Amino acid sequence: MLNPEQREQISRQITAYENEVGVGLVKVPFGYKTLALRVDQLVASPEIMNSGVQVIQYLAQFPELVRGKRVTDMGAGSGIIGLASALLGANHVLMADIDNRAVANVEANINQLHLKGRCEVFQSDLFHNFGDRPKAEVQIFNHPFFADFPVRNKEWTQMMLGGTELLGKYFEEAPHFATSDALYILPWLTLAENNHGIDNDPGKRAMAYGFTVSRVTEQHPVKSGIQQSLFKIYELRHRV
């Protein structure tokens, strides 16, 4: 169950999506530069949910995390994280999203940024359609933060409302699609914390699935977007 502040947060995000806020060409801060992305209607927009911006700012600060690596961007949305990884020097980037609208959006951004050949996008419910693609050295999952379920007849709200089973399923499956020494990067919006039950804080959830936290960094929100609460960026490792 969401508390009143969380319900208000979700309501504001839904209203913004339905009013097509952040649709079109969107420019987001990327280190000392900007990254221009096309964002389609009902695809995760950095002008509404700015967790993607938080992650690419983190990667721009620590580019060695992805440089020269095979990277998987799970729940790609517009492709902001995977594309930023490629621009920072990742060798190859796999981007997956359950929503075909997002897949088409990412494909358009790959072409726009001339990253075809280094980036691949496809539809997948977590790792269901990964097949025998190369295992990732870095996995990044900008997962749904809020523990409630998607709104009835608004299936696209699954980008923000993922229940609690999704993150657990990710932690169960992810090591099978990553190298034994892979790095896992997951953001967390502290506003989504549930003080009276299970939530989707990776730092709380990952240990039960054999992961350890190697680094956690607190980041204050960028000035754009509706998610104006403290973020955490977790770096995790899986114990073999």
C-alpha cells in the first residue's frame, strides 16, 4: 500500500504522462554536456521520472564503470541509460523493455545517435527473450520504485508501479545473464520507501539473493522532473 505522499507522487506522474509532458525532443544533462533524445508518448520520460538522468549523471562521473564493457540496460524506456553507456565507451549495449512502444522509441534514438551496431534493443519481459546473447559485464536496471501494482486499464504505469515480485525475479535471473564478476547498478528513489513492509530498495532486497552492496551513493535530484526526492545509486556484486 502506498502512503498519501506516494499516492500524490504517482498521481502527479500519471497526470503528466496523460498531458504528454516530456514528449518530443528532450535534452537532459549528461556530465558537462547534454544528451538529446526523442521521447514518445507513454514512454518513460526524463522530464517526468528523472531517475534515468540520475543514473547517466553517475555514469558520466564514473565512466570507467562502463567503458570497454558489455552493458545490459533493463527497462530501457527511451534508451537514456544504454545510449549514454555507449557514448561513454561501452563496447556493446543490450537494451530491453517489456513495452513495444519503448522498443520502437529506443530504435529511433539509436539511429538518431548513429549507434547502430554497438546498441541492440528488443522486447523482453526481464530476461525472457535474451536467448544466447553475450553475458553482460555491467547490468543496469532502472526498475519501478513503487511497490503497488499498475493502475487498471493503464498498463503503461508498470514503469513506475511494479509490485514487489518483479525486483525479486530480476535478482533471481540476472546472474544467469551476466559474467561471474559483473557489476550491477540500480537506482532508488527514497520517497518510495515502505516503513511497514517490503519495498523495492535494492540495498534491502539484494542480499536475500546472494548480492552484496559494494558502493552506495546519495544524489540529490536534478532540477528537472517530478521525482524531487533523494536518490541512491547502488553498485552490487553477486557472490558466486
